[in-house]
Amino acid sequence: MEAQRDLSRTWIHVDMDAFFAAVHTLERPELASVPMAVGGMSMISTANYVARKAGVRSAMPGFIAVKLCPSLVFVKQDFELYKQYAAK
């Protein structure tokens, strides 16, 4: 089976959810050490690793995330800001 594997292709996985959270942390360094989520009470698009340790996940309703992590800080999505950082 090993001899039949196609090694001519390379797969790269990029955690873009973490990118959104990282951009906000670059803009506001104080968010690096606190649980932070991008989104709001209705839905979270992502969370930083501090929040993930508390069980907060992408595509989770914010009201559930706050129950898991009462000190969670929400930041609004900013796609123009993400474009700026992605272009660097």
C-alpha cells in the first residue's frame, strides 16, 4: 500500500479562523491573554486559543460560549482589516 501512495501532491492546511483572531490581537495586543471571540451573542466565527481552552469553538452561538467562558470578550468581524493583513 505504501508504494502506491501519490507523493507528487502537497496539501497545506491553513487555520483561517485563527487568522481572524490573530489579526484582532495584532490590532489590540491586550487581547492576547484574555479569552476572545470574533462575532457576537448569536454566532461566533472563531475564537483565540485562550477561549478555545475554555471550550469556545468556531460556529458556536455566542450565548453558549459565554456560559462556557463568562469572561469572553467579543470583537466584531472586520473583513477589510483581514484583507489588509492578508495582503502583507
